[in-house]
Amino acid sequence: MNKLTPQIKAQFSLDAKFQEYLDMVGLNPENAAPNQIQEMKRAFIAGIGMVQVLTRDSLTEYDDDTGVEILQYLMDQVTQFWIKEAERQN
């Protein structure tokens, strides 16, 4: 039985999350180079897929506390990437 309500599906819609990402980085698809949005979406979805594989295949071998620390470590790496990107832009 599918327990995903329309609200849950909307909350976890990868299309919606990709649009949020475009907004976050300030990229208007109408101003993008040909194929830029398509290639960005491919990379975006691939990244999400890799995180899912990582959590499904690797994270489950650890206890809950270690798993939470691993998730935080992943988030910290993402944060540091964006901090460096922002500094590089300036």
C-alpha cells in the first residue's frame, strides 16, 4: 500500500527540489545556455542518487548515533563546498 500522500510527494519532489536549487544559485533557466539546465539536472539527480545509494548500502551498517554523525559529516561537507564557492565568487 502506498502511504505517500500528495503532500508528502510534493515535499519530496525532485523536480521541485531542482527548482529550489536553481533559485538558490540564482540561475534563471530562460537565461541559461542551451543544454545547461538539462546537464545540471542530470548532475543534480545523479548526486541525489549517489547519496541514496551511500545511505542505503553503507550507512545501515552503523549504529544510530554513528549514523547521525555520518549524516552530519556529509552535511558539513556540503556546507563547506558552498562556503568555498561563495568565497570564490567574490
